[in-house]
Amino acid sequence: MSTYFFATVTYGLEAVLADEIKELGIEVRGIKYERGKIIFQAFGEAARLMRLRCADNVYRIIAEFEVGPHKSDLIQIEIGMKKLNWERLAFEYSRSREICVSASRRGKHAFSRFDMITTIENALARNGFTRAGKDTEGAMCIRADLDGTCCRISIKLTDAAFRFRGMIVLF
């Protein structure tokens, strides 16, 4: 079985991360490089991705769909979200009804990333999900990346401990 993922990394280290994935023995295909991330299709045991050392975070891509540039086109995000089985995803990735949503966009749009976040939160609220408070531990973290008209929805597989492993973090 294959699944699409992406991993974030410090800009300039994308090729190093791709090499590390291959060195871990993870069978990958179709690596695509973007600024600060790599997108790839992985086969076999995805748990090996949690052994990456130079990745900041790892995400599983769960959907891609088109979104227009106008504020009225935010409905396309809501429609895309409705097509996904959120009950199964929540069971598989968090077992929580709490969500945290982040978004980024690149290109000309008549809406902000905050508008995208609100659209996603509202769509999931209709399915009984609630926004996590300041403590997002245990919540299902959803990321939406809009590049031009292509919107990618992903579930974050890693937590802060993965990104800051081996470091003392004072908050």
C-alpha cells in the first residue's frame, strides 16, 4: 500500500532529507521538492518516517482539490472537507474530537489563510469537532496548503517532541 506524505525541513536541506528517507530503507517514489519541504509517495511501513532526524514535521496528505481565487471560492474548501471521512481519520490519528488547523497560501487570492482556517473549522464543527485550546496535545492537527488553485489537506503525524527532540524547550 502506498500513501502520500510531505515532510518539512529547514530551507536548503530538502535533498538531505530525501537522502535520509532513502537511507532509512523507506521505498519512495515521485519525490517533489518545494521550498522547505519534500512531497513523496511512500510504500510499506510509514512508522519508519518517525525516525527521521532532519525533518521538522511529517504529514500525511489526505486530499487535493482545486480552489478558485475569490472569497466565494472558499466554499470549494468546505465541499472538499465534506468528502473526507473525518470519523475514520479522527479514530486513526488522534481519537479526539479536538482539532487544530493551520493554513498557508501562495498566489493571488481575495482571502487570507485565516479565512481558510475558519472555513475548515466551521466545516468540521458541523461534524461535532471543536477547536483545541492552547494545549493541542492529543488534538488532530490539520494543515491546508493552497498553491495557486491546488489545495492540499494533510494530517500532522508528529508533535512538538519530534521537532524539538534532544533540546530543552522553555515556554
